[in-house]
Amino acid sequence: MTYAITLIPGDGIGPELAEATRGVLEGTGIGFEWDLQQAGEATIATEGTPLPERVIESIRRTGIALKGPITTPVGSGFRSVNVGLRQALDLYANVRPARSMVGVESRYTNVDLVIVRENTEDLYAGIEHRVGPDAAESIKIITRAASQRIARYAFEYSVRNGRSRVTAVHKANIMKLSDGLFLESCQQVAADYAGRIGFEDRIVDNMCMQLVQKPELYDVLVCPNLYGDIVSDLAAGLVGGLGVAPGANIGENAAVFEPVHGSAPKYAGQNKANPTALILSGALMLRHLGETDAAERVETAVREVIAEGITVTSDLGGTAGTREFAAAVAARIHGAS
Ligand code: NAD
């Protein structure tokens, strides 16, 4: 089986991370037909936009993109590539796993969370206005359709990936109508999975405290947009931060896999940056494609190379370059297959 994938290398460290990741994914033995699409700073100069329509058309055609980070241009006039992709492709679910790794410094050794964030509405719907010179209003939109859709995604992800429990995160004690509807929608969907996947809910402030104190007690969290944004960064912090945090944006007809970190321009072209987050985003892509065995081989290889601590990049205390780290991971995958 060969998969057609749109590959967007991105800006800054993006191209070298994309090259490294491509080598690792090809090391699984799975066939990829990469449709290379430039976007970001370079295309602003040549095509007048960081997100040319051909990029969106490519993702519509392949259904899947692997994307490096893109520098957000300073100043106005250009839409954000990430927001543009999310809107054009209705990427309604943002998925960010956070798992402790031996060899990555953090306060915990036993975190294994997946944050599933609703990506289209809530206070991020962008409906806000000034009320006179000294006041402003932002409107929080919560619908049953979007809440049920994200809850169902969280449960289905749990079924597919051997997860046992979904926790809905909300503030329904105060926002009884909006967050109340989100919670009610999650409860309705949870009923369809009774006996298979457990369900509980937590008020968001209590959730943050629990995550800091006992993160090992939680499994899959489903959140409205704003809480998901905050809680997923908190979770990334629990496992060692940006360099190792993968992510996915999922829609009905398309999905974009990308690291949480940005383009780190100061490391661009130096073979220094850590490709782990993009490689693990590639593993999420493999899971999405149903290639669970290959995904696990990639994840295991990354974890083993990092745990050994010999061929790791400088952010993890080593001296290896991006390419050397990726080659060590790819070699480990060959060994495991
Ligand atoms: P950044 O994530 O690029 O960098 C933050 C810090 O983390 C820096 O110290 C950087 O050196 C380090 N870092 C990040 N990724 C690393 C890696 N793979 N290996 C080693 N170290 C790494 O965040 P920033 O500096 O705030 O943003 C730079 C640019 O990236 C901005 O233009 C921003 O808008 C953009 N950005 C893009 C995305 C995206 O495309 N999804 C996400 C975040 C930021």
C-alpha cells in the first residue's frame, strides 16, 4: 500500500525536520508518495501569500498533510496559515498526546495523556466587538453538533488506540448554558460507549490542579477550544516541553499533522534542531492511516534512542545533529521490523 501525502516543509528549521522525518517514516517499509508543497515565508515573496490555494487543493486531494512549522509574518495583511488550513479544511479536532519519555527532563516519569480539543468554536470563533471606548465583548459559541462531534472523536480515538477513559473538561458550574451544553453533549455520546470506555468530567480549574499533582490518573481529555488550548500546553510542560510535543488537526475529509513548536529561526539550516516532535507527528499520521504497528515501531524507536541518550540533539543534552538523530531512529526501526 502506498499513501499519497502532502508534505509542507515550512520555514526555519522546518525543511531539515521534514527531511529527517521523511527518512524515518520511509524506514518503516510503508510506501509514501510525497506531494511537496511550499508554503510560508518563501511563497509570500513568490506568490504573494503564505498559503497558496494549491496547498489546500493538494490536501483536499490526498486527505493527509505532514507539515513543518511556519513563521507567522510580522505585520498585518497575511492570514495565519494554521487558521487558514483549519477553516478551509474544517479541521475540527486538535489532538495532542503528552507522554513522559526517559531521557527528557521533566517533573514526572509516568504521564500518558491525550488532549482532544474542539477547534472551531467557543471563544475562538472570533466574534467580538467593542462596546464604547472602555468595554469589549467576546461571544462564546457552543453548539450541540460541534460538542457531540468532538466527544465522538475522543471516544473513537480511545477505542482505536486502546485507551480506557475520557474526561470532559468544562466550567458548567458557572457557564451553565454554554459549558452545560458541552458537558451534556459529552454525556450523551458517552452513553454509546458505556461498558467499553469510561467517562467522567472535571471542572477546568480543578483539572489543572489535578494534572499538576496527579497526571497519571488521567487518560484522554476532551475540551472546548479555549480550555483545550491551555490544558494541552500544560500537558506538554508536564512531559518536557515543545521539542517533543506532536500534534494533529483532524477533519472529516482531511487531517494535518504537525509539531506543536514553531520555526525556531535561530537554529535554521544548522542541523541542530530536534526532529522528535515532527517524527512523532508522523507516527500520529500512521495511526490515523490505520498503520498502528508502524506507528508503534516509530514511537518505540524514538523512545529508545532518547532513553540511551547517546545520539540526541543539544536540547536533550547531546551533541548529535538533526540528521544523526533521525538516522539513529531509522536504524532502530529497521532493527525492530
Ligand atoms: P518556537 O517554538 O519556534 O521556539 C521556542 C523555543 O523552543 C526556542 O528557544 C527554540 O529554539 C526552541 N525550539 C523549538 N523547536 C525546537 C526544536 N525542534 N528543537 C530544538 N529547539 C526547539 O517558538 P517562537 O520562537 O515563539 O516562534 C518562532 C516562529 O514560529 C514564529 O514566527 C511563530 O509565529 C511560529 N510558530 C509557528 C507554529 C506553527 O507553524 N504551527 C507554531 C508556533 C510558532
